[in-house]
Amino acid sequence: MSHKMSHTRLVVLCSIANFINAADRVIMPIAIIPMTSYFKWTMHWQGWILSAFAFGYLSSQIIGACAAQKFGGKVILLLSVFLWSISTVATPWVSHNTFALMLCRVLSGFGEGLGLPTIFHIFANNIAITERSSAFGYLVAAGSVGQTVASVICPHLMWQTSFYLFGSIGIFWSLIWISLYSEKDYGKNDELPLIVIPQSSSIRLHWRKFFIHWPLWAIYIAHFAMNWSNYIIMHWLPTYLRYLDVNLQSISLTAVPYLFNSVFGIVAGNYADKLIDNRWSVLSVRRLMTTIGLVGPAVFLLLFCTVNSLAPAIIFISISMGLCACNSAGHLSNHAEVAPNHAGITFSISNTLATIPGILSGPLTAELVTTSHGRWFPVFILAAALNFTGSIIYCSQSSTSQIL
């Protein structure tokens, strides 16, 4: 198998997994509208049901990274996709019991939480540094395509059918992964033309090392800020559009922001690689892309909360989500440079911290909207403020020198 073909297959398989991952996350924020009408949930219960996913997602990040290092990426990614897919299929069966539904959401989050750290581990060990930005760009773009497809399809299906459909796709992917991916085809030294060779160390790192370096905290904080906005949009955009008196079928327009995110992700990744090829420093590229990916969405979130009609709302939130995709070539690609031997672990820590918004944003949004008598602007002002703060910290503290 040629180097190019094997790495292309790897990126494609992992990107499809992220497609399914992202699609499954969108189902509940759309389905919760008809489910609430049927089960008569309050807004606070909606917030906790949406956030239950994040409890499981947070708890499995570090487990996924460590397990990938110990057992290899193939088996852990297989376990990840299969677990979240089974949980997705089971969701309609347990929805009559709110606590059983929340438990199912936790299990789904646990499975999805294993996935990205494992993929980061696989990419860090198998993708050349000159191809890494575009690989992460395709990975993130595939997730956006998954969200787009689910957003278009799900409003036109019975809510139970949405869970059955996308859960079954995940189970089918698991069978393909078993048959097509073999770790012996990857990880050979002659297939890793890295420009920067990681300085490997036989010394076992103490966990404290992952928390004492400002370049790592710059990544963690930027990721936290990015995810706060993302969780707000992913969990609450369909409900917010209903607040603007949009009919249920028009909820399909929530696919447009994810489509923008997908296109921008691919363009940003390839543009970042070209800048590096044109002798821009890697650090300058990472900071530029992170600034665009945080400040840009913050500005358009503020514009978004000032409009009261569907068309400008969709335009502003789509541009916001599109610019957010630039982070894939920014801080999200920075792990493999500051900690090439531990990229899976640093990403798992980062994603664990960045999942806290997924837990808090559900009930906190419900509380802010309720106490503001139905007004949503405090929600978006808070998200924008976090983005501005994350950008400033990342640009002042980030690095591309290996520290672990």
C-alpha cells in the first residue's frame, strides 16, 4: 500500500466516523421540540436532557487517549463508534422515562468522548506535519457535513426514526472499519516524513506536566471558549428559531451554519498549509487562524442576537459558524506541535475542559432566558465575551515548540 493511499484511507475513515459522531449530536436538539410537546418537559428539563450527553463525554476523554496509546487506535475507535451508535438506537425505547433517557445520553456521550482523542492519537503518529492542517480541516469539515445532513433530514422524519437511522449508520461503519483498517499498514518510520521529528522520551510523564505550561493552557482556554459558543448553537439554535416563530419544517435551515462550517474548515486547513509552505512560521499561522476562529464568531454572535427575523439570523449565525472552523488549523492543530508524543492525551485534557460548557450551557441558558423573561441576548453576550478572552490569551501565550 502506497504512503499516499494509506494516509488518504486513514483520513477518510476517521472523517466518516466524525461525520456520524456530529450527526448523532444534532438529533436530540431537533427531536427535543416534538418530544417536549409529547412528554411536556419544562425548559429546565430540556436543558438537563441536552446537557446529560456532556457528562458522559467529559468522563471518557482521558480514558480514550490512554486506551489508544495502550491498545491501539483501531480497537478503541471501534468501541467508541459502536457504543454511541447502540445508545442512539436505544434512545426512543427509553424516552418515556426521563432518568433512563438521561442515562442513555450519558452513555452516548461516553462513547463519543472516546472518539476524537483516539483520532488525534492516530493523526499525530501517522500524518506528516505538512499535511496535518488539511487532515484536521477534512476531519472537522466531515463533522460539519454530518451536522448539516442531520439538520436537513431530521425535521422531516418522525423523531424516533432519526435515532434509528443514524444509529444504524454507525453500526455499519463499525463493520467497515474492522475490514478496511489495519494498524500494521500504518506507523512505519518510512511512512512518516515529518519535518519536525518528535523528541521521544522514555521517562514517564507525571500528570502535573500537562497543567504547568502556559502554551498548553492557551490551547485549553481557546478550546473552552470555542466550545461554549458551539454548544449554545448546537443545543439551542432549533429552540431559538422557534422563539422567532419559525415553523418546524423551517428548522432544516439550521443545516446552513453547519454547511458554512464545513466549507470554511476545508478552505482554512488548506490555506494554513499553504501559508506554512510559503515560509510563514507555524506559530503565526496557528495564532492567525485561532484569532479568526474566535473573534469572528464573537462579532457575528452579537449581531445575531440583535435581529428578529429568520433570514438575517441564519446569515449571521452561518458566518459565525463558518469562521469558527478556522480553529481546526489553529489551536486544534497545535497539540501535535507542543506535545507530539502525547497529542492524544493533551487533546483529551483540552476536550475534557472544553466539555464543561456542554454541561453548564444547557441549564445556564434555560436559567438566563427564564430570568430575563424570555430574552436571549445575555446568552450570546456571555458567549462572545468568552471568545474574545480566549483569543487574547491564546495569542499571548501559545507556542509551537515541543514542551512534552
